[in-house]
Amino acid sequence: MAATRKIEVFSAGCAVCEDTIALINKIACPSCEVEILDMHKPEVSKKAKRYGIRSVPAVVVDGKLADCCAGRGPDEAALRAAGLGRPL
């Protein structure tokens, strides 16, 4: 059996997600196994949480969240610095 690299793409079906899926499909090699996961499904959302995914699209390669997708998502300190939670 030939070795494969597992690529998981977490998507909400938005235009940016579709662009990411197209990019992954374009650069995937013959030994890449690409799986598109729908974040609207509760089991996929739970899996995303286990990987530490905070925003989509997100890409996991061989069980590790790709650096390009890590650390994103809402951050309370940044939102407060932008004025959220302070009256005008």
C-alpha cells in the first residue's frame, strides 16, 4: 500500500472557503488524500474544535493544523482595543 498524506479542509461553503478548496486541489500531489469537511455538521465542528480551529477555511495536514490557519479567529483583547464594549 502506498503512503498518503491526509489533507482535511474545514469549510463553511463561503466564497473564501471555495477558493481555498480550489487551491488545495490544484497543489495536491497524487499521494494526497483530500477531504472537504462541512462545518455545518455538528461532528465536524467538534473535530475542528479538537484541532484548535477558530476560523474557516482551515487546513489540517496529517493531523496538524497548518501554520497558515493557526491562531486566527476572534480575540477578545483585539476586539476591545477596536472599541467593542465601550459606549460612544
